[in-house]
Amino acid sequence: MGTLRDLQYALQEKIEELRQRDALVDELELELDQKDELIQKLQNELDKYRSVIRPATQQVHKQTELQEQQRTKRQAISAEPTAFDFQELSHVTLPFYPKSPQSKDLIKEAILDNDFMKNLELSQIQEIVDCMYPVEYGKDSCIIKEGDVGSLVYVMEDGKVEVTKEGLKLCTMGPGKVFGELAILYNCTRTATVKTLTNVKLWAIDRQCFQTIMMRTGLIKHAEYMDFLKSVPTFHGLPEEILSKLADVLEEVNTPPWEPTIVPQLHSPPS
């Protein structure tokens, strides 16, 4: 009887062990699902920022490769700098043009209302606001011509313009609107013509200044994320390229002081 009792007890222990393992598997599967959702969310956010940051950095890399391979003068297609020294970008002094609080708010709101620029970081938007300079056009003036190489982004402060494409009217725009951003963001020619219907007052920023802001803030933020990841014990020993990829998809989330901040935890380094 003692032997049978021992076997029954051992069997119960095995059953309990299997039950605990099943519970652990369920817990790990739930955690994996949560991480998959987090990865998908981060990927979606990365896609948003990539449309802004990548065109600028890719253009610089292409220019550098052409210079190394051809050792000839690069064919000029726009008013872009021939190269950037990434290590010196953080020390670049950008131009500053004083503005009234009303003008600053108008420019900021116009950027946040623009589908192609609203996902910029607030620090980038602030630098763009500071760097924009005033421009004025009289009535019946052509600000942008379809097919031309674009080098300026504009924010309308006063007046009204008409937008046409292939001779057909698309819309009219008034104060608080951004235009000309596509040629700057995607390094393409102007996609439409913009003419003034009245005297207009604009704020403008050139391609070189805009891209310097995009690359500098992106690189500085990337360096900050790298330093943060290296300070996390979980990530000790990970290769530099893995940390760099993690830094690319990190997202800052600000919550009100009365709400708890939930930070995703990784219990083991990715393989």
C-alpha cells in the first residue's frame, strides 16, 4: 500500500507540474501576442517617420556614393548641400528669424494640420518655426510652377492663392496652410502651380535648412535612445546593430501626471 501511495503522490506531483507548465506556456503565448501587437504599432509609427527622415538621409548617402565611385562633380539637381558631416550636425547654427507669438502659433498649427508634416516631433516643428523667414508676393504672382525643382516650403499668413494642376483648378488656400512640402520631403519636382489671388504674406524655409533639422534631430534622438538602451540591464551584451534597430522603433509616450505610465518589458533579449 505504501508503494501505491507513493506512486499516486508522484503522479499528482507530475500532473501539477504539467499544469504549471501549461499555465506558463499560456502566459508566454499571451506575452508573445502582446509583443507582436507592440511591434506592429512601432512599425506603423516608424513608417510615418520614415517618409520624412529617410528621403533626406538617403539623398546624402547617394551623393557620397556617387562622389566615391565617379570622383567627378555631382550633377546639380537642387540647392542641396553636397555632403553632411553627421558628427558636426549637432553643432550647426541654424538661422533664426523673430516672430510674433501669433505668427509662431499660426505656423505651428499649420504644420500640425498638414497630413505630410503633422507627425514631426515637436522639437523639429519648433526649429522649423524659428528658421522660417518672411516672404511677400503681389497679386497675380506665381509662387510655385508645376514641374520646377522645389527648394522652399511655405506657410501662408495672410492672403489667398489658387492651386492648379495641368491647368485645372484644384483649390484655393488662405492663411494657416502649408504648401510646397512634397518637393522637399520626397525630392521630386513641384506637383502643382500656386498663384496669388491677392497680396500675400508667407513664411518660408529652404530645403537645406529643413533637411538639416530633420537629420540633426533624428541623429541626436537616435544617439539618446542608444545611450538609454545601453543602460538597460536586459540589453547588455546585444550587438550594436541590434541596439540601433531598437532605437529606430522606440517611441516616446507622454501621459498626464495622474495616469500611470506603462512601459513594455522585455524579459529576454531577442535572438
